[in-house]
Amino acid sequence: MSEDDETSEIAPRSHYLGSWRIDITERSGHGALPAPRAALVRAIARALEAAGAPAPASVGLILSDDAELAELNEAHMGHEGPTDVLSFPMLPPEAYPPHPGQAPAGQAAATRGSKATGASKPKAPAFALPAGVRIHVGDIIVSVERAIEQAEQGRGGQTGTVRWSPGDELRLLVTHGTLHLCGWDHADSVEGEAMRALEQGLLASGR
């Protein structure tokens, strides 16, 4: 891959749906997109609503390849090799309602570029913004290359056992990444099961 290929990207495009703005950036190296951009926007919006994200808000989605994900995975998570999705939250977990299996307050768990902490009862956000100001929830970066490979090889569905369309796998990954932005984690088995159930419900509602 040349230096130009490494840095080339399609200019970000903003997509609006309800209270949400989804800013999509595409790297040139990811190849053909297996799902319509509108489907990815809808998947992120449904996940934000389900997680109780503050509104109005924005999310950044970067569609990239294994090479960039491998670099970020090592830099931010200390893991070698590519991963399928990384999330970089901008808000504390306390900005969202509590959810099943969430860790006790003050107990953090690092996961795929995000940290999840929880509380036994709802907390008010630790910040206040003027009315109408759009909050940036965070950014998600997905390897489209890995989504396609996982789906075609029957290693999808976050369980690593699902064979389905690359489009479904990509929708799952952006849903998964969005929930990570909103304080969800899967290090704990109870929370992980609840997260997978929520993801499957959201995907089913979007078909």
C-alpha cells in the first residue's frame, strides 16, 4: 500500500436522524461497503436511543481496514493484530442510565477502547450544557475488511460462531461500538449476555 493509499479518505459526511447526527468518514482502503450507509446510521441511532444517550448528540463513525485497526489496537489496548471495532467514548458512564450487569460504581473495566463503570441507581450527568447544544458521544472505528471476513468465515455475531451476510456483521459492529460508547461492557458475563441480547433485538428491529 502506498503512502497516498494510507492517508486517503472520503470527506466526512453528516447524516441526521431524529436527535442524532452521525458523521461518517470512509478510508479508501476498506473496499466495497457491504451495507448501505443509511442502514449504519439507523443502527447507531437505535443503539443511542436504547442506551439512553443524552440528546441531541453526535457520533463519529470511521469505516477503515485491518491495517489501521491493528495500529490503534496496539496503541490504545496493548494488543497485537487487528480487531473488528474500537470505541472511544467522550462521556462518563454516569451520563447514561444504568443497565443489567453493570459494574459497581468506581469499578472500571477496559474493553475495546472504552471503559465501563456503573452505579446502582441513576446519576445525573456531571456536566450541564446550554439547551440545544449537540453533545459528542464519541467515535467508533470499524474494519470493514474484518467484518466481511468474519461473516464469510462463520466467525461473526460477536460470539465468533455466526455465518451471515457481511452487511449484517457490519451493522452488528456499529451497534456494538455504539453501546460501548454508552457505557456498556462485556467483561462481566451477566452484562455481556444482556449486551448481546440488546444487540440482537436492535438488529432484528432494523430489518
